[in-house]
Amino acid sequence: MRVAKFAAVLMAAIGSSFVIPALAKLPPLSDDAKAKAAETAAKTAWSDKVASFQLCKAMNKAAASYQAAVKQGGKTAPTPVDTPACADPGPYVSPTAASAPAPATAAATPPKK
């Protein structure tokens, strides 16, 4: 009985030693850290769109292959279900580069003397 009580107190002490540091307040993120987090989120979203596009193309290819195999077997293939076209996300464009001001361009005509 004493051992069980000691074990319970010991476990409570060990558990609280992990909880207290977790409740500590962290300093606010710097602007650079916020920008980096936004960049990472944008790149992840773009990567997800690329993966969806590649999956869509692979599914279309598999469906076409199935339809051809069924027709080659002399059977009638079921009518395909209409789905939206695969949307290519295009190349990655950084949101910070898109929102940054354009660099100053040189004058179109040389200055007059």
C-alpha cells in the first residue's frame, strides 16, 4: 500500500515537471519568421495542387487504359462519369516575390546634355 502511494506521488511529480514547461509563454514571432512560415505554407499548398494534378492525370490515363481493354475484349465499356478537367497549377510563384515592389527601371531615354 505504501509503495503504491509513493508511486502515485512520484508519477504526479514527474508528470507536472513536463506540464509546467509546456505552459511557458513563447516570445512573439519576428517578421522574418512570419514571412518564412507564410512562404512554407504557400509552397506546401502549391505542392498539394501539383500532386492533385498528377493524380488526376494518372487516373485519366488508367480510365482510358481500362476503357480500351474492355473494348478490345469485345464488351461495351460503361459510360464514364463526367469530372472536372485536370487543372495545372503552373510553376511556383513566391507570394513575397509577387507582392514585392518592382525594381526601379533605367530611364528609357538618356538624359539631355
